[in-house]
Amino acid sequence: MKQLLIFTAFALLGIGLQAQTQYDYSKLSTERLNRGVVAVRTADGKVAVSWRTLMSDAKGQPYDVYRNGVKLNAEPLTTGGTFFIDEHPIDGDATYEVRIPTKAPHSAPDGISNTIEAPSGAVGGAFLLIPLQKPEGRYTANDASVGDVDGDGQYEIFLKWEPWNAHDNAHDGYTDPVFIDCYRLDGTRLWRIDLGRNIRAGAHYTQFMVYDFDGDGRAEMMCRTADGTRDAQGRVVGDSLADYRNADGRILEGPEFLTVFDGLTGQILDTKPYIPQRGNAAVWGDNKANRSDRFLAAVGYLGKTIEAPSGAVGGASAIFCRGYYTRTVIAAWDWDGKELKNRWTFDTNEPEWRGYAGQGNHNLRIADVDGDGYDEITYGSMAVDHDGRGLYNTGMGHGDAIHLVADPKTNKLYIWDCHENKRDGSELRNARTGEVVFQIKSNTDVGRCMAADIDPTSYGCEMWSIDSHGIRNMKGEVVGNGRLSINFGIWWDGDLLRELLDRSAITKYDWENQQVVELQRFDGQFNNGTKSNPCLCADILGDWREEVLVRNRESTELRLYVSTIPTDYRINCLMQDIPYRLSVATQNVAYNQPSELGYYIGPDRTDYLK
């Protein structure tokens, strides 16, 4: 198997397109990403090389591409995408580098080089192969996240292992333990955490938040734990012998905790009691924990400050939640490198917020929707301000999907939401006020909806649901028909429209003929049954397009698929946009949702292109 290079370089965050959103990026503690170069062999034997455009890059930033130290481009690359095809690769191993030209005749590469396996893309597309160490028993590789655990600017992969007997909250049955691993991109496993017998396996029980919470340049991981959780060093949370499972395999008693783990070592750094404890499960709506054990989680910039060499900057907080069908509790947590502290708690049992009960979805969105520089939590049909106070409540109740939509001219944010109550259907609303722009009522359970810019003849994003009676524009007008995927969106083929990702395939909407065309089919397994989502879909490497991380059938390897389609567009690395980065962190939560930007990408605006 041939080896190609991922080459990456540090760059401090600056102000780019995202300055048009509400955040002042210079006053926030965010990731320092490297150049993220990736090289993959294409089906015809050529090599596709792509790399990140960073916020700190100048417009028209020149680049040179090297293979084994030899420059391949005659003139510096100053226009077009950060993408290059090597038409004449040599046989055997090759090292590809990207350098920023300088006056020095032998300038050093723009960063640090690492090699990884890169098999041919002849079957199922070009991908990076990441070997896995499968746990004993019947396990499949499930949801994943990414974080930079050692500060080198390159992401590592956090992977949840799901046992064969995982269950939805609605079902009885014992489950085997859940494991979480951390891998480098070359397949080196850094650690494994065993969540133990008192954390049930299933989509609603374990959300793991990966982010640099203390601003030291290295990611941590937080998740709910219980007696018997064991870290990578063998340290156990609480009582290692405790077993709270009842005769039906459910867990209705016993203490629950929130634990922060070191991202590099998998070691427990601190543990605090989870807020809230379940108490009597029946007060949440039933006596089988179907209501009480519905968990969500997220990351947001809520006003926390971190002391940095340049002065105080804003830091990220963890958000852990319980309940959405009835009572809802949202707890914000700060990690300062030494101790976990509860920042605030929002509880619909408090008289002021009782009207907010029962409004949550199986997912949530985090973004600064009111322009104050801090993040708000859109929790289904209601929103909570960065300080833990209710922002608005539409009263439309629970749904399965929720999307963040940005206006092309202003980047003003909207929410596209759907509902199960056989009444409210789906609606587009102002993300700051909850004011409804348009609504499509329905007497059916509108379980899923989707939003993406798929039609260049219609302004901004298009929206549809399982009962939207066509594809709608931002005014609610029908602009197309046809059965479209309501699963994931993805930027893949190099133009400014978004494609659709569902059931191991990428499709593109043909707006002229109002039908879908398949662009790519993956030789890999998607997860979570009918939800059919990848382990992760995000802008992990290379240029601004998104990669797709899937498992093989045996779960002995992950495959990170990379687009080899040329693109003419230079767009900042999507992970440098805060709403997008935070939605990647929450992608593993319950019913997985696609990552979405806090600004608009599409043909209605191109002034942001570098």
C-alpha cells in the first residue's frame, strides 16, 4: 500500500469572512489549525492534493506544491482553489508538501510533515485508511468527533464503539458497555475509555463533547459517567462493583457524573455530580426512563474568560442537558484546567420557565443569534440565552430535526424546524426572536426536514420536509418538487451549491429537471439504522469541502473519503467558523444533524472568496 503525505502548518486565527458574523475572533480562544494538506491517489492513478485556506491568509495568497522536494507548479498558485492535481506522479511512496513562497532559495515547508496510508480511490472513491483496534465482543464503530489533543494543529479522531445489543430508550434489554477510543490519523490508538455497566448503550445515552475547554491548545473530552466508568489509566469513577441495572436491563437508580478526560492520555481530570440527577424517573413522564434518560450536549461561548498571553479572551463552555418531552434541564459547565464548575442551570421546573417544558428536539443548535458576541442555545422550539435565561418559546413542541439557515446578504440567522405533534408541521423562524417567517402546518408527524442551497435560481437556501409539499425558498414559496434526502448536506463537488449525503451516497439536485443525480457512492457502512449517517461528516482536512468518515463492514478500519473533484473556489477552512465548529462537536448527539455554518456559502454571494 502506497504512502502519501498529510502535511500541515500552524496559523493563528485572524479576521476573514467570519468577521461579518457577530463574533470577534481575535477575542476568543479557538483552535490553531495547521495547513491540513492531504494527498490521495485517484482512480486514474493521478494524485489530488488539497490544503486549508486559513483566516490569516491574505487574499490571493501564493502557494507552491512539492513532491519529494521538487516543485510541481511553474508559477505560484494565487488564484483558484487550494487544490492541485499531480498529472505525473512517480511510482512508489511520495511526500507532498505545500509551501508559501519566500525570497529564500530553500525555504522550509509551511509546517510539520506526517505520513499516513493513502490507498487508491479506484473503488468507492479516494480515502485515507485508518486501522482500528476493535473491542472484544460484537461491536461496531459508531459516532465520531475530532479534536487536536497535542497542539500540533492536526485533528485526532474520537470514536464511540456501540455494542450489538444497544437499545433505544423505548426498549427494554441489557446492553454491553460503551467504549470511546482516540486515534491519530495513521491509526495509532492513544487510549480507550470504558464507560462501564451503568451507562446504557444507545443513541440517547452518551454524548461526548470534544473541544479545548481550558484554552491550553489541547482538546479535552467530557461525557456523562457512572459508577464503574474506567479511564485509560485504569482509574475508576465511584464504586467499581456497583450494578444498578434492573431485571429489564434499565438503569433507574444510582449516581450519575460528568467527567472531563485528558484528550491526549484518556485520563480522568475531574468528576462532578451530573446536573440534574434523574431522581424519581416517573416525574419525567414515565417509569422506564424513556423520558428521564433523553440526553443532549453541546459546546458554546457563553461568557467564560481565559487568561492568555495577549490578555483575557473568551473560552468555550460545555453544555449538558436532560429531557425534552417534558421537563428540560440545561447545565453549562466550565473547565479551567483544574476543576469543573457549574456556570448556570436552566430548569423548566422553575416557575419562570415552566412554559418552556416539552419543547426540545433530539438535537440542538448553538450560535450567536442575537449579535451580542456570545452563543445562544436553540433547543427545539425554544431558545436559551448565553446567561441561562429563556430567550423565546414558540410552543410548537418536539421534533426530530433542526437546521441553521443564514441569509446571503446579511448573514442573519434563521431556524428551520419540524414537529411531531400532527399540528404545527414545519416552520422557518427568526433565530433571535422566534418570529415565524412561514409555516407549513400538517396533520401528520413531520419527523424530518432539511435545509441547503441546492438551486442557484432561487435566493439563499432551500428547505423541505417530509410534508412540505415541495421545495420551499426563504419566503415559503414552492420552487421545486421531487423526493429529496432529509438526512445530511455536504459540500463535495467544488461548486458553491450543497450536495446531499444519505445511505452511503452523495446526490446532487438537478434543479432544471427537478430530480437527483448520484455523484458518489461509498464503499463503507453508515450508522444508526434508518438515520443512515456517517461516523462524521466535516471539513477535517484539505480545502473547504467536507470529508466523510465511515467504517468498513467489519469495523476493523475507518475510511476518510476526500473529494478529488477540482474546485475553483478559495474559502476559509469551515472549522474556523464558530457555529460550524460547534455543530461538528454536537454531530454525535442523539439524531445526528449535518454541520452548518453561521454564514452563507452559495452562488448568491461570492465576495468572501479569497
